[in-house]
Amino acid sequence: MNAETVARELSDRLGTILNGRSTPYAPDTISPPTGYVFGPETAYHQSYQNGLTRAKLSVTVAVAREPLAVAWKALAGYASDTGATSVKACLESGTYTAFDTIVVTRSVVGDVTIGGATYKGAQFDIDITGSGA
């Protein structure tokens, strides 16, 4: 798997629920809501003869802090299992060429700092697999 291609495909898919505001890397500044991909932690040789590579990445979605009720409502949608703004549903339903399987395994809602500014946000842990070289 090519890490840059993986991050770009995930970012493109995430952008479908964030009005195109997603990057394949942690940005210096944002205009919320924004998402970005971070990672990966990679494990090679997950099967005999290097047939499987597993990577663990995170995707972060940041929203404005104020008003707080609006921020939490937006984050609840992103952290939901289903729905039009669900990160899990969005990413897991995508069609990808850079890897074979994707599972969103965890989400954590809280404060996110980007370029020295603090936003409300959610981090999603993602487990992907693909063909080894």
C-alpha cells in the first residue's frame, strides 16, 4: 500500500460529507468543519509470503467551538454509526483502489488543536488492509 494514496483516497471520501474541506495531512489552519488524515502505523507481513499489509490511521474532524450546542450537535452526527454526516458510514461505504478493507474501530470526541487554535472535534481510528508488495 502507498501511504500517500491511502491518505488521499480517505480524505477525498471524507470530503463528501464536509463540503470538500478535508486534507490527506494535518493542516496548519482550517475553516471548520474540516477533516484530515493522520498516520499510518503499519504492520507488514500479516500473512504468509507478505500477502497482507495492515495500517492503522486516524481521521480527525474539527468544528467551531461556539456556539457549544451547535458544535456538539454537529459532532454527534459525525460520531454516529449511521446518517448523512456519519464518518463511519461515509468511510466504510467508499470504493477505494489503494487498499482492500476498511473498518472504523473507535471515535473519541473532545478538543482538537490545529495550528495553535483549539476546536471541538472527533478523532476516528481506522484499520485498513491491503495487498503486500
